[in-house]
Amino acid sequence: MNEAEKLSRLADLARSGVPADVDAAHDAAERARFVEAVSRGAGRAGALGRAGAWLRASPLWSALSGRPRWSFALAGAAALALALVTLWPARPLDYAVEGAPSAAGRYIAATAGEEARLRFTDGTSVALSPGSAMRVVDVDAAGARMLLEDGRASLRVTRRPKARWSVEAGPFAVLVTGTAFDVSWSRGDGTLRVDLHEGSVTVRGPLAPDGLPLRAGQRLVARMREGDVQISSGDAASAADPAPKALPPAGTAAQPGGEKTIGPGGAGDGDAGVVRPEGSRAEGAPASSPTDGPGPAAPAGAAAAPSWAQRVAAGDFRAVLAEAEQRGLGGVLERGSLDDLVALGDAARYTRRGDVAQRTLSATRKRFPGTSQGKAAAFLLGRLIDDGGAPEAAVAWYDTYLAESPGGPFAAEALGRKMVAVERTAGRAAARPIAELYLKRHPRGAHEPVARDLLTP
């Protein structure tokens, strides 16, 4: 039954209390007025008001109000009709995709040379930069939940009462009602950037579990590897700069130009004792340490060579691998610093050198078992094995990570991946308890649709 048929049915219900001697032509005209009045309503409250106004203004109302038998029947029919209008669920938003002819279902990938755009029926638009990928996870009458898998998106969200939108990127979520902002996510180095142009948003994630509010003109940059979140004013952050600048350590004092850095717990400037999350630099370790003893002294006035961590941050993955192999991979794994092992493992994963990545992660756990990086290596090993086609073996590593770091930054992904792996290897019934736990701990996580599907009878 479409909307017009529903409205006509409501008119029939209201008409059922009217005596049969009402002129048929007049009745048809009043029915049409009723349908038109309610159809113009954008929301339930508007439809209710217009339907009530129609009934009160109708000649039938005044004509029958003095006749007890029919006024009672008319009032009952009117109450029923108005209740049905009020209880009708609002229709979900719809959207169209432009510039991405290969869009499949709710997955939209912009080509390398062209921008893709989503246009929602409430006027909201999302522009995906070339090469970016996004998934529309859920759409309802209030808004949509989208997952930015990689790249950059520019959103212009229409302000509406009770609007609810969110963009998830990695372990972060940007919550918004009506505003204009840009969000970018780099899976390679785990960096999130949010540039807010209008309105306000709240950013939540492992580095800001309670949420960080942003005002118009502010930029937020969160980098998982360093464990830092930086908020800059519009004057301090140059929108033309395509790459975020290196962030100072968590817990440092406010920087010149309105910048401040916040530690993983969301504490303010100067907060002491900040613990970095898994995958960050070694506690108390220098940025880079020699792997095979001290090297030759640098000439006076010469700039120090960039560390492996700096090279990985700059995207120079192959150079790190080449230098490790030149030094001797076995020696690096046995004597290299924790920072170098983390950087080498990242470089190997990003270049799909699974053999080197697995050896490096195993060495990290063996040599530095109590560090945050050693704990994170358990999750990374599980993900590496899982992606390689061995989900059953991956579950053991996910369990190891969750036992060692139940509140770590990879906890949601580890539990979600475990749920999917168990479903693949042991079936839906075995995965349902994990799905329940996932929804309890991470109700808006990236694996939430999968968990709900598993719990559907």
C-alpha cells in the first residue's frame, strides 16, 4: 500500500462515522482535501496538525456537531484517523550516487580521476575525493551512518530536528546533526583529520573515549601510532596543507598558534603520566636506536638521517625494507630497537611482505612482551594470519590481544574479527555469543551490522 492509498484509507475511516445522506460530490471533495492536507506534511506532527485542521474546518464537523448520534461517531473516527497519522513511521531517507558507476550496493568507490557524490533526499550531500572509498552502513529517517574506508569526504549535512548522522573512520566516529566538514582517514598510518567549517561535531575514538567537541574553524588530527590528538584553530591550521604535521608527545603543553595536544584519555594540556596506546613508540625509548652498535659519526653540521619511523610516516616503506635487508634481517630482529621493529613491521605490512611482517611481529612479542607494542603485535599477527586465509589460527591471536589489552585501541576490531572468523569456521550459532558481547561493548562499531545480522532469528 503506497502513501496515497494509506491516506485514502484514513479518509475512509473518518468518513465511516458520517451519515449516508451526505452529498456524494461534497464527500469526494472533502476526501480529496483530507488526502492533500496530510500529503503536504513533511513530518508526523505536521500531518497531525493538518488532518485535525481539516476535520475542524470541514462543513461535516459543524453540521454534525449538534447531532449527538453522529457527532460521537465522527469524533471516534477522527480520533482513529489522527492516531494512525501520528503513529505512521517516518520514511527512511534515500540517496543517489553520482560519478561512481561501479558502485555496488552501499559501497561507493571514487575512481582515481573523478569525484563521487552522494545526494540524500533531505538535501545532505557527501563528496568523495578521487580514490576514496565509503560504505553506507545504515540509513533511516533521522540520517545515515557511513564508514569511510580510506580517503577524504566532504559533508554538507542539512539541519533538521532530531537529525542523526555519523561518519566512522577506522576506530573513530564523527557524530553530527547538521554542519559542514571534511574528514579524511589514512589506513596506512592510522591518521584521522577533521576540518570543521560550520556547526559543531563530536569526535570519539580510543584516543578520546568521552568525545572531543569541535567548533567551526577548528581542525582535529588524531594519529594512532603516536597516540596523540591535536586540535588547531583555523588560523593555526592551513587548510591548503595536504598532510598533517608531526604531533608532539601526548600530554605536552599548549603549542603556539592555538594548537594543543591531548593524550589518549582526553586529558588537557600538561596532564602527567599519560600512557600511550598499543602500537605507539616505546616507553622511554629514543626515536631510533642503532641496530648493530654505534655507526660512524656524522660529519660536523650534517643533519641526522631520518629514523625508520620517520620514513614509514613519510610513506618510504621500501627504503626501510631495503636497509633492513642490507644490514641483515636476522641481526635487526635480534638486536634492533623496539622503534625500529615497529617501523619495519609496518613497512612490511604496507608492502604486503607478509613473511617479513610475521617474523618482525613475532620478534617484537618475544623481545618486548610487556610493552604496548608487544601486545599490539598479537592483534597484528592475528589480522595478518586472518587475511592470509587461516581464520581459526587468527582467533587465538585475537583472544591473546583481548586478554592482554581489553581496552586497547584495537579491541573493537579484534572482537569483531574474532566474531567473523568464528562464524566462518564454526557457524552462526557459535558466533552469536560473541556478537552479543560485541554489541554490548561496541554498539556503534564497524562490525555492528554483522553482529545484528547474526542475532537475527
